[in-house]
Amino acid sequence: MIDDSIGVGIVGLGGMGNLHARSVRELGADVVAGADLVPEQRERFAGEFGATTYETHEELVVDDAVDAVIVTTPNRFHEPIAVAALEAGRDVLVEKPLAHTLESAERIAAAAARADGICMVGFHNRYAASMAMFDEQHARGRFGDLTHVEAKYVRRRGVPGPGSWFTDSELAGGGALLDIGVHALDLALYALDFPEITEVSGVTRTTFGTSEEYADPDGFGDNWNAEAETYEVDDSVSAFIRTADGQTISLEAAWATNREESMDFRVRGTQAGAEFDIGDTDLRILEAGTAGCDHYSDVDMTGDAAMTGYAEQDEAFLAAVAAGATPETNTIEEALTVQRVIDAIYRSSETGRATQPKESDIELEQTTRIS
């Protein structure tokens, strides 16, 4: 259990904010504050968690009971909230993506580098059972050298309704790529240990969300409004990424497309390969050998079904807060690398040419707080 003296404030009291609050409470920390512009959200949150609630994040970050802040707002507001919390001396966990634009992400990174507190970014799929098992087998050298990752996060129909912040480019910064593709991209870069990226080629599409005849059999977009004027983002993306060491990543992400849905993640290595669904429990390892005769050898591994990654990520964040040390993973530097590749995909799509991630002069090394 985590030290119950850690006071956590949540900014953004929607679904993700409540998921984190319940996780934090179950881990033993104290949910002491919440902030949201919507009065009903504040009232419900205060009733469930017994927390002090505020209309603005500025009020929350200066509450002396708050040690750590979790940011779960629309992407555009990550920067002002995270920066204010860091400047107030709080530790911060920002939900993915780091920001709605690369420039905004860089400003968060710069603030984190100046701050005494830590800043961690919410890529929970790294902590799911499937990825945890892959990590251990990779550490043992089972896969040999990793050569290629196929990463998919594809919905057949699953566009958030126009009129919501998800489809507003000013609030979200992008569509399917920034919303769900970011999970697949982050996991691919993480699996390859964040290699140097030398070339990015991508195509983004806006095909389904602007159609007045968009079919939504599952009712995913329950606020669907075909006449809304705020569908300004991509609903699918295809990208190919090269690294300095010759490793490659192929990425497919979509809110909607005419194919079966998939969260398939495949890793190729010189000795073995692996496949699993992003965020899932099971892992398959694919090998071949010559013992007795030439043969294939597939090994199925089943992990803890309760290990979805959310609680494990929050536990890692709270442990880093308690230790006053930079987290070992989900770092601001890794999140900024993801953001740079996303930016490069969008630029490649706009120009019709392959490009490179932009470089930055920001010094990212954080100062470890002395408790």
C-alpha cells in the first residue's frame, strides 16, 4: 500500500478523472481535491470521495493538502494545468497525450525540467499483463534483436460524436492518431527502447466523421450530430517509421474504417516473435527450431486478468512521489519523443513526403527532490 499521507488532486472530473481517483483511493493515498468547470461534476466527486472541489485548477494547485496532481482534461488544457502544478511544487501525472501540439508539449517538458517535483505521463498499457510478460522475456534475451513492430489500434466504428472536444482540433490537436493511435505508437517505441528516429512517413484521413450517412451500429458516439461544424480532425492514419539502427514500426490507427477492429501488437525478433492485444492479458511467443526435426514452437502465456495497467501505473506514480525521485518509465522525455513522432506523421501527411521528428534544445533532466 501507498503512504496514506499523500494528498492527490484530480483536475478534470469526467470518466478518466474518476478512474484515477478510485485507483488512488484503493492504493491507499488520499483523494483530497478535485477541479472541474461543471458544477454537477464537482458535486458528484465531492460526494463520492469526500474531497474539496474547485472550479479552477489555479485554486487546486495551491491547496496545501495537495501533494500530487493528476490531469485528465481535454488535451489543450494539459499545459496550463501541468505547468501551474509544477510551479506550485506539486508532482504531476498527465494523461496521454502530453499535449495537443508539439510546442505545447515542449513547454510542459521545460517546466518539468525546472521544477523540483516529478512529471509522469499516462501510458497505462505499458503496465498491462501482456506487456509486462513481454518485457520480462525480452530482458532474458528470448527474442534476440528486435527488428520490427506492427502496432494497430483500429475501430470499425467508434468516432466520438461531433460537437465533443475530441473532434475539435483546437481542443484535441488531432483525431484518431492523438486519441488512440498514441497508445499503439508509444508501446512500439517503448518496446524498442525509444530508438533514434530517422524517418517518418504517414497519411492521415478524414473520411467518416463528416458523412451525414455515417453508420454507428454500436451507438459509440451517443452525442452524434451530423450537422456539427467541429469535425476537423483525422479519423484514421497509416504510418511507417524508420530508426537509426534499421528497426521499423508500422502503425495503423482508426476511429472508423471498413475492416474488423484490431488492437493487435506484433513484435519481430531475430530469435523469436511476440503478439498480443494492446492492454490485454495474453501473450503468444512464436519460435522455430531444429531439435528432432524442423518445427514451429508457439507458446501461449496468460497473465493476471486484473492487471490492466491503470492501477499499476498509478501505483508507480505514487511510489515515485513518495520516494521523491524521477520515475523509471513514463517519463517526460519519452512522452516528448512520442509527441515528436506524432507531429512528424501529421507533417508528412500534409506535405506528401517523408520527414524527420523536430529536434529540441530543451534540457530534460529533472532535479530529484530531496524529501
